[in-house]
Amino acid sequence: MPNYNGVWSISTQFQAKGDGNWPPNYVAPVGLFGGGISQVTIEQINITTEGNSSDFGDLTVGTYGRRALGSETRGVWGGGEDNTGKLDVIDYVTFASAGNATDFGNLTDDRQKAASFSNSTRGIWAGGDGGNTVIDYITIASAGNATDFGDPTQYVYGLSGLASATRGVYGAGYFGGNYSNKIDYITIASTGNGSDFGDLTQAAGSSGNSAVASSTRGLFAAYENSGGASNVIEYITIASTGNATDFGDLTDARHTSGGVSSSIRAVWGPGVGASPSNVMDFVTIATTGNAADFGDMQVLNNEFGSCSNTHGGLA
């Protein structure tokens, strides 16, 4: 701790760094992967440090096709499907304290495989496989039911979403056996329908929210297209509109994955590919290039919801 004049000595700086509390007010970039096929567990990673995941806690219900989002303090999961059908359940956890999730409220309808993204105040779910083509929003700090925001430009599910502090962007998806390459955007602080942003390099969809972002750049990866699982990573500049550009490749082709990010680094969990895998990949968002191995998740899993407390929407 600093002395009464607010000055840190060298010894207290080293002690704080060793305890994970340096610099002052430092927030460890936590990434969470929760739910999935026959899973109720939440696994956590420190995004800055390569390594295997560890147990965080459990969701209130085990579902697949759930989509998660986060503020600096809370991670929130919404929707999904289990053996009873599609659900409207919203759960939340507090990043700073590992433990089981708590009920938050409900979406405006039952759905799975929506896009999800947030800034520090609002959480958004867009589209998805459910009764209506809608965009929902919540105030992350206040538990309660979601409210209608507007409508996407198309009815698809298997989308992925990302955000800066002001703008939410979501793209890809499928419906009736057809894949989409469309990207939409909204202004998070307002309400209204989605607007056209541009196109991905491929028409594709994913059962996991595999889009991630810094405050300026968004990345899409881990999709299924007409040829099967894809290893392509592509990127956009969030503040502008236009088509996506090739970034590099994942270490293997996969879909039904999920991604988390800090302002610097993106990490993708495992998914469905040529063979079962629990491998996580990472890239540096500001550069382009191929992904490298990050570590392993505890279980073979896919179709989980993923979120972090330091993504681009919180900058």
C-alpha cells in the first residue's frame, strides 16, 4: 500500500505486483467460457498469460447455444437450449469472485445462437433462433428482464457479435440451410434497427459467439461454411463501415467455438473440427497473422457462451 502521502515504495510495488495488484486499480483480464454441450460449468483464463483454464463455477442451467457478454464487473449469459427446448434465461456472475451464477432475468423470447456484445453499461443480444427477429438489451448493473431494442436487417441465427464503447457489430449466420456474409451495426446507447455495415469474406455461421474486439478492431473467426469448418480469421475497423479483410488462420479449422478478448489479445476456445479438441488459440489484435496455441480447456466442449471484463467495448 502507498504511504500517507500516496507514494509507493519499491518494496511495496514489488509486493503488490506479486499479489497481482500492480499497477494500482489493475483489473486482471479474465475470460470466461460457460455452458456448452451437456455442460453447466464455467471455466476461466487470464487472457494475458498462456496456460490451461481453471474452474470458475456453474451456470444455473446447462444449455448449449448460450451467448454471453460482460462489463468490467459482471459476466452475463442469455438464452440457449436444453432437452426441454429453447430458453429465455439470463444468468450472471461477478468476475472478481469465482462462484456459481445467479438468475438475472429473462430475454424477451426463448432463443439460442444469437449474437451478444456490450459496452460498460448495456448488454445486447441480436437475432438468434427463436420466436421473433429481435434485438434485446439489458442494463448490466441492474438485474431484470431484457427490453426490445429493435430488429436486425435479416432473420438468421448462428451470428457473432462484438463492440466498441459506442457501436455494436454482428455478422454471419444461417437459416434454412443458407449461410450469410452480412454484417450489421447499431449504436449501443440508443435503440433502433440494425444498419448494414458490409460483408464478411465468406458466407458462414457459428453456434458459438466467436467474434472479439479491441476498441478499434473487430475479429471474426471459427465459422462453418458450405465447405465445413473454417480456420479463417478476418477483421474490420469498428468505427467505419465496409467489408472484412483477411487476418490470418486459426491453428485448426473449427466452428461452434467462442472467443474472449482484452484490448490487446484475442483467445478462441475449442470447437467442432476434424477431430475433438480442447485447444485454445490466441492472436494479437492490432497485428495480422496466424494464431498460436494458448493452452487447453478442462473438457472437450463447444457451443458455449464466452465473455471477458476487458474487451473493446469497455475501453
